[in-house]
Amino acid sequence: MELGTLIVVGLVIIVALIFDFTNGFHDTANAMATSIATGALKPRTAVLAAGTLNLIGAFLSVEVAKTISGGLINEDAVTIAPEFILAGLIGAILWNLLTWLVGLPSSSSHALFGGLVGAVIVGAGAAGVNFGAVLTKILLPSILAVIVAGLASFTATKIITAITKRMNQDKVESGFRHGQTVTACLVALSHGTNDAQKTMGIITLTLVAVGAQAPDTNPQMWVVAVCGLAIALGTYMGGWRVIRTLGKGLTEINTPQGFAAEASSATVILTSSHLGFALSTTQVCSGSIIGTGLGTKGNEVNWGVAGRMVIAWLVTFPAAGLIGAFTCLFTKFGTAGTVFIVLAALVAGFVIFRLSRRNPVNAMNVNDRSDVKLNADSDTTAQAA
């Protein structure tokens, strides 16, 4: 392997693990937002448990990784250079950071796939993308999973309400608080089986592209281990902004609702991981929360927040694709251009982090809804005017 290629491969692996880290802290909310919102778990305990279970989940399956490394890109039709993969990863990371800054639970999965598709189209042409696999293995399962999770959560909430309506509500809350500890851990475990594998697939695809690994083979054990550790560390850092949006921004959640939402999410994600569908865990968990909100009489869903989330979901794939495509243009200048885009991405990430410090969200104020109330008051004032 030439020195230039070796440098690029090293950069791809490092940037892939950075993406894995951002995926972890961006998606911590998927597993723990409802448990934190209901008080079933303390914030720091929740992110520690989520990080640990993400790591364990990374070792349980490789079906999603095989979908990415062996089905998304037409390796037989075109030559996929590691620079293209690097550009796609940068597109995904920057989009993850931007949506985290504004507290939107967008899809890290769609950011990754969008960035990769955009970069490959610019670098190798449209023939480099297996659009059939993108549709059947990524886009359609994501849409169906949201609907299924929402309906399952809605139904489970109705059943729980019917069973417990004549029971002592304090005992109901206490009992489901313990149950939420189990379901939250299941969501965290399922997140590891799905999302950690996406980075494994990307690194494996890179190794196959440069001839360091045979096509159609599973991720190597060291790849599984480092990807599991990266997403676990990111999860432990806690994406508090997104946790606030999912836990407090969509609807008010009590422990029976939280139990129903988490149980539905875990079931859908684990099933999809087994089938090799690289769906968005963010969308699944959001759909479950909306479903349980609709299933509770007298409870209201904040459709303004839900609408912003849907817009983010629709925009994520093409937006990350555009960033990945633009970034890929610089790789045409060789190793120097590749190193430049990595440095530029680091500067952009640092700027976003500094902007986040103006309005910090952490374990101490994650359940504070003052910002939501302020927005509602502002909307009311505007309508009155």
C-alpha cells in the first residue's frame, strides 16, 4: 500500500470513529430521554447504562454492517476510493453537529448514508451507488419502522391505561418506573446492534476498497471493538440538547407511557437489526413517543416540535449528501486536499461547539422546559398581535 493511500485510510478510520462518537452522543436520547423525563433514571446513571449497553450491543450482530459494506456501493461497477468515504463521513459529522446544536433529533443514519451517496456520486458517478439497496434497505424500512413503532406504542399505551385505570396511581407510577429501567436498557442495547454497525460497515468498506480485506466478509474483530467503544463513549457524554427535545419537547410523559414507548422502540430496532435493515433509531424512538402521547387521553403532542423533527428527517439525507459531495471535490487534489478538508472539518466542529456554550444544556437542566414555554408564549403573543 502506497504511503498516500495509507495516510488516507488512516484518516478514514479516525474520522469514522469520530462520526461514531457523534452518533453516540446525538442518539443517547433514543434510549434514555423518556426514562430521564419521567425520573425513572437519574441523568448520569442513564447515560452510563446506555454507553455500556451500546458497547455490548455492538458485539451481538453484524447484519447491518454487511448491508453497508457489501450492498450500498456498487464495488463491481466502479472503483470506490477511500477519499470518497472520508468525504461522506465529514458530511455526516457536520450535519450531526448542526442538528445537535439546535436540539433536533435528526437521523445519524441518514446523515451517514446521505453523505456517502453524495460523495460517491461526485467521485465515481451515479453508477457507484446501488439505489435499489438505498431504497429497500434504508429509506423504506425507516418510514415503515416509524409507523409500526408509533402504532405499537399507541396500542400498548391504550392497553396499559385500560388495565391500570382502577389501580392506585402512585403504585402504578412506581411499578412502571422499575419497568422503564429494563426497557430503557433494551433500547440502548438495540441501538448498539444497529448504529454501531454502520461505522463498522464503513471501515470495512474502506479496507475492501484498498484491498486490505476480501469482499463480502464480516468486519474484523478489532473494527467491532473500536466502533463499540467509540459509540459507547459518545453515548456516555450525553447529547443533552436532543434528550430535552425528545423527553420534554414532544409530549408530557409518565412512567407507563415511557415503558410503552421504550418497549415498542426496542422491539422494532432489534427486529430490524436481525434482518439487516439500517433504519434510523432516532425516527423509531420519536415515533414511539408520539404514539404514546396520542394514546393518552388529555395529553397533547407538541406538533410544532414534531413538525420541525419531520422537516429535519426529510432534509437530512440530501443535506448531508450535498456536504459530502462538496467535500469530495477537494479530494481530487490528492492527499493535500484530503488533509485540508479534515482540518477544515475540525475547525467547523470547534466553532459549532463554541456556539453551543452560549446556551449550555447538561445533566442538571435537561428536564427544564423553560425554553419550550417561552416559545409557546412567543407564539401566543404573535397570534394575538
